Amino acid sequence: MGISRRTLLGMSGGAVAAAIGFGSQGTAIAAPALIGVKELSARTLSFDCYYTGEYVKQVTYWADGEYVDGALDEINRALRDWRAAEVHPIDVKLLDLLYQLGRNLDTDCHFELVSGYRSPKTNAMLHRMDPGVAVNSLHMQGQAADISLPGRPLHKVHEMALAMELGGVGYYPESNFVHVDTGRVRRWAG
């Protein structure tokens, strides 16, 4: 069961980040604890990749206090820039954010992925098509994902992401996704 929204809203972003286990330089600690999430011996994510049609089922990316290299490689491939066929390391803080988001909403952390990593070339192309796409998007560092969570209304995913205060949150109801990233805490609507 997830932490209450009231409790999350009462915490400062720094306290949440510290409790999740991110060091002062933003580096992940080997065994971060998650706020409001009953700690399990493993953290698992699943993705339906919207544009590639690929399905990544139940990847255990963290187990027994450590990130699992082979699983991280599988996630990096799934969240790749499919337009440029480029794979880039996905920030483990982003994976932990997604995991906590899914668990706080009482799900099995099965996400629909619209966008993960974007190469600079792809990001520039998207910015030319839509000036609302950030020139220096955190997608280019593997620190952002555009997602929805099947079985949960998009506005609830958005509200929980905001309440967690772990980074940027963009709300795109017409395109049916929420943007989450591990940058500074901020919000916007598209």
C-alpha cells in the first residue's frame, strides 16, 4: 500500500530524495529505501513500448540491495531512441521514481512508454516540429520518460507524480501521457 498523498505533500522534496537514497551529488546509493513503499527484496518494472510494439515483461532491475546489470541493459534497450536506433543508459533514479510511482498507486509497475531516451538529433527534430519540446530535454540524458499507467486514470498518475516531488512533471492529457524526470522539481501542462 502506498503512502498517503497528505503525507507526501507534507514532505519537502529534499527529504523525499534523501529518504529514497540519493546522495547529495545526485548519485544512487547501492540500496536506496523508498518512501511509502513496503520494501521488497526486488524491484520490478514492465513496459509496453508504444512506438516499437515491444513488451518488456517483469524486469527485476534491483535485487538484494543492488542494481542488476543485465536487467538495466534490457531496460536501456527498451527505452532507447527507436528513431535513431540508439541505446543510452537510463538513470537508475528514474527507474526508482517509476517504481515508487507505480507502487504508490498500488500497481505492479507496468507502464506504457511513449518516450524514454532521445538522441540529440531526434530531440532537435521533435523541437522543430513542436517548439514545446525542450531544447535541452532530460530525455537526452536518459533522465526522463513519458508514460501512462494502465488501470489508473492519467490525472491520478499526474497527481501522484506531483505529490512525490522527485523531479519535473508534465501533464499531457490530450496525448495520454505524463512526463516524469529526475531534474529539479517543476511542473507544466502540454
